[in-house]
Amino acid sequence: MTVRSAANRWRSRFRKAGLAEALGFAVGAILLAAISVVQDLVSGEAHSLDSHVISVLLGGAAGVIAAFVRRRDLAHRTTAEQALISSEERFRGAFENANVGMSLVRPDGRFFMVNRAYCQMIGLPESELVTKTVADITHPDDREDNDALNRRLWAGGMEGDSFATEKRYLRGDGEVVWGSVTVSLVRDADGRPLYSIGQAIDVTQRRRAEQALRDSERRYRQLVELAPDPIYIDHEGRFALVNPSAARMLGADGADALLGQSVLDRVHPDFSGAVSEGARRIVEQGRPVRAAVMKFVGLDGRVSDVEVTAGPVAWGSGTAIIVLARDISRRMEAERALRESQERLEAIADNSPAAIYLKDREGRYLFVNRRFEILYELDADAAVGRTLREIIGEEIAAGSEAQDREVLERGATITREITDHREGTVLTLMVTKFPVPGPDGTPIGLGGVDTDITDRKRVEEALRQGEERFRIIAETSPVAIVISRTADAGILYCNGRAGELLGRPVIELVGRSVADFFDDPAQHQALISGLESGPPVRNEAVRCHCADGSWRWALVSMHALKFQGEDAVVVAAMDVTEMRQTQAQLIQASKMATLGEMATGIAHELNQPLNIIRMSADSMLDLMDDKDLPPKTLTNKLALISGQTERAAAIIDHMRVLGRRSPESVEAFDPREAVESALGLVSAQFEARNIELVVDLPETCRWVSGWPVQLEQVLLNLLGNARDAIEYGNHGRRRNAHPMRITVGLRDNGQGDHVGLVVEDSGGGIREDILDRIFEPFFTTKDVGKGTGLGLSISYGIMRDMGGGIEAANVDGGARFTVTLPVAD
């Protein structure tokens, strides 16, 4: 067989298989090389190969090889054919066994030859692939771009007649794979495109890795951007990346305000050295720094407490530092507040008067306060971690453990009063135990507060005994006792004597208002108001009306107190009706005695008008003999007699008024009139005794409240004592020294609620050792028979009943008595 016929046969076989054009270039090159090698080996010379054979072998291989041989040697055709067949087999083996997917595609896009690697990549057998086009196995999303590339390639628009791309394929099982594809166009000798050769490498894993990397980077970016905690990257001491949280922490409007700025500018000076050293170690040693606490200073000057974790990170061609920060300013503040709160709680617990403790579910003490140690005589170290049974023994602890179980089982607080018997003492404890709930509400332990109420129980017992004694005393007391509510004056309690005073059974009094039994209910309200703002009421005279319509006088004392848990007032009333009657009789007797003592002076007062009347009458009798008596003279004489008669009658009327009993109710009157009336009874006798009487009365004076007649009696008693002091002195001897003066004056400056009446003498004063006793009944400094010792005592009582008072003091050369009179409303 000749080389020409062998080449034609080989070409015919490849055309039948659709491979002539595909292998023209590669097989021709191989055959030429093989024939040349064979000829040279046989003859040692170069031979020329028929150009027709080359043309047959290369087909339309676009002028890829122009082979020339120096000569033709037909003797070696058989050897050349064998080499060609061997080369074909080797090429096909290489095509089929290549690791790279290879395919040959016609101009219409259909496959006409694929290798095994390509079939495996696409997941379809060769027999099925050669029925498909490239578009059939291309992912729909990539078809348009792939078709555009192929159109440009076939149209000659690609430089070098080739292109490279990456696209997705649809495998036979529906899986998507990525291929890195290189496509080259093969032309014939005239430059017409014949087919394309494609090489495809499966890059699915790489693409997936790249996608995963991109997804990771995106997630990382989102994580950094959306992280609630500040994150930044420090590259060579400057901010290279800053997330929004870090920008906010550092007081910046955004990351751009910080990028490129010095990191140390935002670090508090106290931490700048530590930060610099830490950054150096991270970069040089590649080891992270974990959970370091420091302070940052924001652009706005705000200082933040920050907990940071930092580590190395690749950045460009070098190393940077990624810092994850957590603003713990609030936590630090909360921790400070918590520490302060714990310190306060510990201080409260340690200074609490009650024993406080916590236990777990097994009854082991977790905490005890100082009072617990004192109350139970047990150190905290000896109690914590142990149960009560371990501390004091099973028998004594049984009751307390039963209470613990009740608290844990019921999940409710219990309070018990227990008695702790100790050597020589008995303690009463108020024990309160409560559950300590866990996260799910189930008790994880219990707490307790044990309060020593021994003293309180003693007080309660003493109070109970005191109330019992009070009831005994109250029921046997001669004083009427009434306890009423402050709010509405309703009677809560009254003793039997109160019922006797008011003439009603006790059962009828309870619940009624105390004010109902006052002659003047306004007086009761005034006393209650005064009690709320001032001291207790002492010996206030009150007139009460009884069930039978009669009236009784009582001296009332009032005091505020708590009774049966309510604000109340206790009223102690002494029936002084008979005493007041006796006092009135005594006052009346004192007035009569005063009148008796003044009888001489009164007789002198009466003798003056009587002498004038007598002398006027005698004169008229003498003048009656005169026939020429002028009428005017007679008229004057008669007028003088009439005037003196009226003067004598006035003196007698005043003595009659002074001798009458005073009315029960007080009245408003002008104190100047009372003073003038009293002075009218004594002025004459003082003049007869050469005692100078100095009267100082204001032109106007506020009216006072009381009894004018009794005020006159008080003034007469004071004037009588002043007269005796001047005449006899403190030692009972008659005095002749001068001056002999008594001064009477009213003092009213228009302010306050009292008017003052002053009686001052020049009698030498009162001995200091008896000054405090002069208002006692029956106490006198006069000689026997010179006085009863009741004048000042009665005067004191009169002024007290009028709501005023009387005081004594020594002044230069004598004594001064000051009487206070209540101003009338």
C-alpha cells in the first residue's frame, strides 16, 4: 500500500467518523514527523514527500504545516503507513484519556466528538451528547452570553479566533456545574471556519469556594455593620475600618469622621501606654488580647468605659488589629450602683434589730447577719454551709424545719410567734419565713426574719396589767373619768362616777358626744382645739347639765392619748358644785367681813352727807324767821340737802350691791368703773389716816370679762392689806414713817388678751421666805384677831375663775400685786 492510498484510507475513515477535519492538523503533524523520522532512520538521507499526500493528510488545516522533504522513497511506504496507524491510535488514546474535557463542535453548535472527561463533567454519555447543541447543556442564565461569544467567534470577531470564559452547565442529573472554557476556531486552507475545539475544566468547587468566600465577606460586612457592639480595625495606629456602633460610641456622625484618624487620640490618657504596648505585642507576636477594660474619649468629650478584645488580622500586604469593643459604661454604672446597693443592704442587714438569714432548699444557711450571730450566739462562719440540725441538734431543730417545709411546699410567707427557752431566760420571737423563687418561680430556698419581741411582750403584758389597774382605779375613783374620740367626741369609756355626775347610767353615756353635756358646747370645742396645739388642760371650770335638768359644776382636766387604737381624749372631772357653793358663801362672808372692816370708814362717809343735811336744815330753820328770805337761798339749801341725801343713798346702795352674791355667768364690763366704785368706799378712811391714794386710770380701756362686784372685792382686799402694811409693817408695829402711799393703776396698751390692774404700797414689802405662801388659805402675817388668812386666797380663786390671775412681788419700799383681767370677746 502506498502512502497516498494509506492517507486517503485514513482520511476516509475519519470522515466517516466525522473526524477528518478535526484531526487534520494534529494527525498531519504527527504523520509528517513520523515519516521523516522513518526515512532518515532507513537511508540516513532526507526524502521529499509528495505534496499531495500532505494535502490529503492535512485536508483543510488552514496552512498549519508546510512540509518539505528532500526526496521520495517508495521503498519505505509500508513503514510509514504503520507509523501513521500507530500515531492515530496514540492520539485517540490521548484525546480519550485527557483529564480536561474536550469537545469538537460544528458551525450549527452540535457536538460531533467529546472525550470521556467531558462526558463525566456534563453527566451524559457520548452517544447522547453528540445529539445535542452547546446551548442545550448551557445554564439558561448563561445561554445568551455564551451564544453571543460563539456568534462573534464564528463571525471572525475574536482576536486569535479564540475566547475564554466561565459558565454554568446543566448536568444530566440537573446539577449545575461551573466550567472554565477555552474555545478555538479551526479554518480550512481558504480561511473558512470548519469547526471549533473546546476545552472545559470543572471549576465548580473553586466557584463554590469563591462564592462562599464572597458570601462570607458579605456576611462579615453585614455582621460588622449591624453589630450592636463597636468594631474597628487599627492599621498602623489609625482607624482603617469603623462600624456604626463604634462611630456612635466615639461621638462621630459616621465612620468617615474617624477613618485615617489616630486611634490613640480617642484613648483615655490613663490607658494610652497600655494600648500602645498591647498593639505592639499583637502585631509582633500574633497573639490576641482578651477582655481588657479601658476608657475611650469621644469626639464630644464623653468618656466611655469599654471592654475590648483585640487580635491580628491580615490587611493588604501587612497585619492590622481588629478590635471588638463593648461599651460597659452602663454596666459599670450599674455595677457601681449594685455595689452601693449591696453595701447599703449589708449595712441595713447588719444594723437591723432583727436576725436575717437565707437558706437553700436543703436548709443550709447561705447568709446570716450580725443580729443573727448575737441573738443565737453563733458566728457566721459556724452557721453558713450548715443546717440548723447540725448546729443545735435534731430535737430542737424539728419545729423550725417543719416551718421551712411548709414555706417551700406552699410557696407562701408564714409568720409564727415562738418561745425560746434558754438557761435562766425566756425569749419570745416573731419568726417570718418567705420563699425565694428561682427563674421558673419554683422556690430555690427561703429567707427568714426573726425579731426578738421579748421586751414588747413584756410591755404588752405590763400594758394589759396597767389597763386592768386603770379600770380598777377608774371604777373606784371619786373623780368622773370619760374617754372620748378626738374626731367626733364620741364617748368610748366612762366610769361609774361619771354616770353619777351626769345623772345617767353608764350604758347610756357610751357612744354619745361629750359636748352634749357641756352648758356651752363651744367651750368643749375650744378646749379640744387648745389641747391639739398646746399643753394638757388643767382644772378648767365647766358647768354640766344633768338628766333631771339640774346643773353641776366640775373642774375638768383633759389629756390626749391613744385608746383602743384611736386618737382619744381622757377627761377627768371633779364635781365641785358643793365646793363652789361653799366658796360662794365664803366669798360672801369675806365681803361682809370686808364691809365690817370698812364700817368705820363707811360711817365716816355717811356722816359727812348727814352732817351737811343737818347743818343745812338748821340753817333753814333759822332763816325761816326772816320774812324777807330770798327764794334762791332756800332753793340752794334744799338742793344741797337733796344732793347729800343722794350721796348717802348711793353709798348705801353700793354696800347693798357689794353684799349681794355674784351671778354664775360672767359678763363684760369696764374695769375703770369697778376700780372707781371700790375706791369710793375707802378713799375717805385713807384720807382720815393720812394715807396718800394715787389713782392712775387711762382715758380708755378695753372691757374685761368676769364679775365686777367680785373684782371690787378683790381690790378692796388688796387695798385693806396695803393699808395694814403701811400702818403696822411686817412686824405688827404701827409705822409713823413717811411716805404713806398706795398706788392703784390700770395698764392696757391695746395688745394681748389681758388688762393689768396694779396695787402698790409703801409698807415695806413681803418677807422673801413667805412670798410663795401668801395665797394659801388661812395663812396670814397679821396678829391674832387682825385677819382670817382667807382674803388673798379668796382673791386668787376669784381671779382664777374669771380666767385671769394675781401675782405678788416686792418693789422698792413695798409690795406690788398685779391682777390680770381677761379681755372680753
